[in-house]
Amino acid sequence: MPATFREPRWTPGPSGDGLEYATVEVPRDYADPEGERLTIAISRLRATDPARRRGILLAVNGGPGGDWGLGRALPQKFAGTPVHEVYDLIGFDPRGTGYSTPLHAEVTIPKASFDSRPPDSAFEALAEDMRLRELACERAGGSLRPHISTRNTARDMDVIRAALGEDRLSFVGYAYGAYVGAVYGSLFPDRLDRSVLDSSVNPDWTWREQFLWQGDAVQRNVDAWADWTARRDGHFGLGRTPAAVLAAVEDVVAGLDAQAPDHQLRTLFDGAVGNRAANRAQWESLGRLVGLLRSANVAGDLDQVTTLLSGQGTWRPGDSEGSLRCGVLEAITLEHAWPVDLDVYYQDMRDFRKRFPYGYGVLRAQPWVGAFRTFTAPEEPVVITREGYPVGIIVQADGDPMDHYAGGVAMAERLGHRLLTVEDSGEHEVYVLGDNAGVDEVVHRYLADGELPPPGLSVPGSAPRPGIAPDPAG
């Protein structure tokens, strides 16, 4: 570690729970290590059994963007677990987020309406919103943006390790954080001990491909729900085949469009179908919702329709309040090149509008700021490899709607890690954060005691399917 880096000076947090805070300085540009510095905010929760202490366990949450700067709070999620006994738990806000040196973007208010199935006539407005969004990122982020990258976040992790006087670190990463961990292992294999990648991206996909595959991931859950519901037609009355159930869903869509041509209610319903299908515990309520909406449409009861959908939220990045927001998501996703021909996006949107309308699948295909990017990443993305560090674990739910199951499979194959499948589950970010005792038990044993799970192990999801018997065979 260069002499210009100072050891962290810890101060206790205000809550009295043992969490300590500090900062470390890192190069803004690692090509200029003696140049301008950035501040990285870190936290620590000391191991409760110093006699068994193995080292430090660093955790990184999702995003990209650190889930709104919650990185320093991650050690509290592990407090009291077997992992806490043997590791100093370390959290940090990745560069650009939270209490670290921030990367800002100006807030822009989209002019295109939020529509789960936008018509072709709305495509240009959606693209223009993204063009203006990228310019707003450029104005506020300036020359810092090119230095907000996964490669640099991994380098920052190694500075944290060195500043804490540790030869190696162990790691837990969630979603985008899983990718950060894979990059760290590729860059610093001799400094990585045990590692868990939870809800992993595919190491071979670009950021655009990661977005596009979310449409398929959501639809897989919808198809599974439709199959389950069809086997219980006596209970729901939506049809005896998955195709008939989905036809009933589309009947509701048509009725909502007829009653409320501004598409707001239909957009809420499309979101409800995709989001609730991911959670097996909500499968019965989703079936009831479809039936009740169908009846309300037939009766022309707009008030009942509105009431039924009143609790359903929409998905959209939270950037409509204040004048500045975190700009890390856009910067990180510009690590890869994006198509600049808008017709590529428009064609994908037409396709997704037909195949993946639920859970806002079309939004995954629409133009992103990458179509208008104002800088070229100074370094290529890291090629993911595992050469010189131990076998770890990939935790992946087979119905994860954000990070496609195929991505976790591909990452496990690339790294030679053990794949722990969360079966029949739409969970995302599972270990410790997801209240899944089966996953926690397996991963605790690995991190605390070094016991890897057997190859091909599966554990059930934490939200079982409703206990409604299928129709009698006949």
C-alpha cells in the first residue's frame, strides 16, 4: 500500500451496536496513483470470538449504485450469525455512493408517460427522455464519471484490505455486488479467500443483455403461475390450460384498456402480474385478482377496478425529487458499448411488447442512456477468471426476476464454484437478506467452517406455493 494512504481512524457509530465508521482514501484514477483522491466510507463490526477470528468479510450490495448508499449498513445484517463470530464484518459505500465521494446526476423528469406496453408513437419520446438523462448525468458527473467503474471498485476493495492490514479478504456480494466480487477475484486472486456470489449476473452478457434477459426471467415466473393456476381451475375458474389462463389475463388487459384508455390501470395490472408471479406466496391472490378484475370489467365497475389495483405500485427509478441524485447506475452500465441505432431498440420493444408485457418487460428493451453515452470507458471490462483462489459458492434462485438463473449457472461454470440453487423461487439477494434458513445454513457452514456444499445442491425457496389442492384428475 503506498505510503500516501493512511490507516483508517475508527469512530463508534451513534447507535451503540458496536458498528464503527472510518474512511480510506483511494486514487480517483488508478493510472495516476499519486493524483487526486476519493474518499471511501467504510464500517466495521468486530468478530465476537477473537480466538477463532479468520480475518475480514467484506460485503457489497446491489445496484449498480449500492442500493442507495446502504453499503456501510451491511455488517448489521450479519450480526449475531456464525459468520460474525469469526470475521470482522466490513461494509463500504462504493465510490460515487452514500457517504463516499458522490457521483451526482441532475434530476430529469421524464416526459413520456409510464406505459407497460407503449405504442410505436411513444418510442421517440422515450428515447428523448434517455438522451436528456444522459446529458444530465454528464453535467453533474463531469470528469469523475469515467472513473466510476467495477474495475475501480474492486481496486478500492483491495485498498481497504491493505489499509486494514489483512493479507486476504473473504467476500459476499449481492447482484451487482456479485459481479464486483468476480472482478476482484480476477484482478487479485492471491488476496481472495472464501467468496459467495448471490444473485449473480452472467459473466458473458453486456449490460444491455442483462437488462433484456430480465424480460424472459419475469415471464418464466408468469408461465409457472399460469400452469399452477390452470391445474386449479375449479378454484379460480380461469381456464384448464396455461394458455387459457394467460388468455384470461389478456381479457383483463383488454377490459382495462376499454375502461381507462389512459393505460394507467393496465400498466398497474401488468406490473402486478409480473411482480406477484415471482412470489409464490402471492399466487393465490394473483389468481383472485385476475378473476375479480374480469368480473369488474364485465360489469363496467371502474370504481371496483381502481380499488383492486390501488395497492399496486409501479417500477421506475426514483429520480423525480430534488435537483441531484446518484449517477452511479448510468456510469457503471456504460462500461459496455450500447447500440446507437435507435431502430435496434424499437424492434426489441415491439418484440417484448408481445412476448414479455408483464412486470414492465418492455422497459428492459427501451433505449437507455448508453445509446447516447457522452464518454467512452477508459478501460475494457475485466474478463472473469478464477486462477489462484479457492472454490466458492454461487447462490441463485431459479426464478430470480432480476438476475436470470442462467447467469448464475454461467458464473458457476466459469469460476468452477458450487451452485446452490434456490428451487421454485423468485427470490433475489437471498443469503442473510432473504430470510431463507436453508440457504443461510449452507452458506454459514462454508464461510465460518470452510465446508463447501455438494455439487448440484438445491434448497427450497422461502415462500412456498399456496396449499390449494389441484383439480382431481379426470
